[in-house]
Amino acid sequence: MAEVALQNIVKVYDDRAKKREKKAAVNDVSFTVQDKEFMVLVGPSGCGKSTLLRMIAGLEDISSGTLLLDGKRINDVSPRDRDIAMVFQNYALYPHMTVYDNMAFGLKLKNFKKAEIKERVMQAAKLLEIEEELFRKPNALSGGQRQRVAIGRAIVRRPKVFLFDEPLSNLDAKLRSQMRIELQKLHREINATMIYVTHDQVEAMTLGNRIAVLNKGELMQVDSPLHLYHAPANKFVATFIGSPAMNILKGSLRFEAQHYYFIDERETFKIDLGNNVSEDLKNYINQKIQAGVRPEDVLLSDHLNTPQAHLNVLAYENMGNEQLIYLTFGDSVLIARRASSETLHIGSEMAVSFVANKIFLFDYNNGASINTTNNFI
């Protein structure tokens, strides 16, 4: 068993040189990584995800809170005694050593017998498909091969928990895609607990059994990839998860003719939300709210029967199997996704409509999701 539990974890850095109020880099974060789970920590730069990972590894002190490994408090346990292996962004390989020696180095320090070292290294090399590279040095390897060596060095230790700190960020797009598949296979084959840090939400969505979304040191939501996408807890999660990002429209909630409507602040259009809405939403009648709509739920045509707005094409991207269309919407831009079609003309007018039961609504002030009774999954 290898369960990692974080209870009210806080990290505050001392800044004695500058006399100003201390700000927590990680603030009151609590969640549990289950045994054999692949947990991804995701968020923008500076959100505290790498700091959190380093605290789990023991490379950063915990200011307050409790860190448990299999129910045992390990706040004050040294990194070498935590039975945790970490794979870094920059590989951290010894350039003068062969691949074999890089992978074996940690075991040699722990006085493992040569026969066992060889067995472990060969098993890891076979698993990672680098058997033919064992006697080459790192400078003779590609970026993907170096990353495999760094992962192999962690595997031979057979730790309780694997930590990955943005391990694919130095690779090109094609190789990142290949390595994501390799990491999925690796997790299935070694069946270990893994905690993975990334700023790339595509990596998070494709790799994680669950995802913890962080922002400015705060934990926004922990959930499965599909639930994060279809039931975000707040506007930050809604706009961070998904590419292109969710469109956010400012407006207000109205009740007219026994129906509830979202009306944008410029009163360009109104979206009929029906008459069966939650009590939570009813509390916002005649108040400012924000609506979110994903690009795939923006319907476009030049001949819609009942369009909700007419907007002009600002730009478009042909992606092969689909188009991303950017529409002028006041001082901002509305993004729509649709199947590839004929070439559009910049400046042309498009009729726009929205899938009403796929509209997300958020509190205007704090961005919290408002329960609408819509069922997205």
C-alpha cells in the first residue's frame, strides 16, 4: 500500500530582506492520493504545484499541516528515508556515466549486490525499451531516451511513490504525445502510486486518474478528468480545463414569461434557460452573473432560423478535422468550434446560437459555479 495524504498543508517562505506581509505559496491544501493512483497536479506557473511536490519529496520544509505516507506522519523524515523517487524536468543525469551506471548509481550507494543491481537495471531497461542504450552516455541520446533513463533510475529503486516534476516539458510536441502513452503503459505495468506535476492541461486530462487543480496556492478542485470538464467547481477550473478555453460572457439573470433567461450585459442576445432551474439559480434573479459556454457548444450558421446573435468573423484556424472561428463580441472575442467547412471570409457576419443545456453559470463576484440542474454527463 502507498497512500499519500495531505492535511491542511501550508508553505510560507521567509522574506527577511523585504519587510512585507508573508504570503503562502501553498495555502491549506488537503487531499489524498490513493494507493496505485495516478494523480496529476495542474495549474498555471506559480500556483504552488511544484512546491507541493517538493514538500512530498522532503526537499522543502512544511510550514504547517500534516503529510502522511501509509498513515505515518513523515513531515520530519529525511528525503532518503521516505521511500519516494522523483523524476525531474531536467533529467539530472551524470554526463560522464553510461546509462547503466546512471540507473545503478542509487542502488550502489545503498550497497546492493551486483547481481541484484544488474537484475533491476535490466528489468527497467526492458520495460522502457532502452536495452540497446545501456552502454551509451547521455550526450549520445535523444531527449526522449534521456527521459526514459531518468524514469528508469527511479524505477530500479522500487519506491512506494513516484513523483514527476514536469518531465515532458523539454520535449517537442510529437515526442510529448508519445511519452504520455509510455507513461500510461508504465503506470499500468508497475502498478505504483504516481504524482505528476504539469502546467499542460492536455497532459493532465490524458494521464490522470484524478486531477488536482491549483491556483495561487489554493486547491480549486480534485476530481476525475471528465467531471472537471463537465462539472467545474468555479470559473477558474472551467476556463483552465479545456482547449480552447471556455468563453465567458458577463450579464444578468432575468425572469420573463415564466422562463429564466441569461441576458448579456450589452443586451445583444438572451439565452433561454427554461422554467425548471435550481433554487440556487433563482436567488440570482435580476443580479449580475457570468455565463460560460465551451467553443463546441457555440452553433454557427449564416441561415439559422432563430439565431441568438449576429457576430462578425475576426479570424479562423483550419485544423484539418475542425475549424476554430473567432468572432468579434464587443471588446472581446467569442470562440466557436465546428467541423471543417468551406473557407470563411474575414469580416463576414455569422448567425450565432448556444446549446442552452450546456451553459455554465458562475457567481459574478467570486466565480463559484451556480447549480442550474443541467446534467452535463
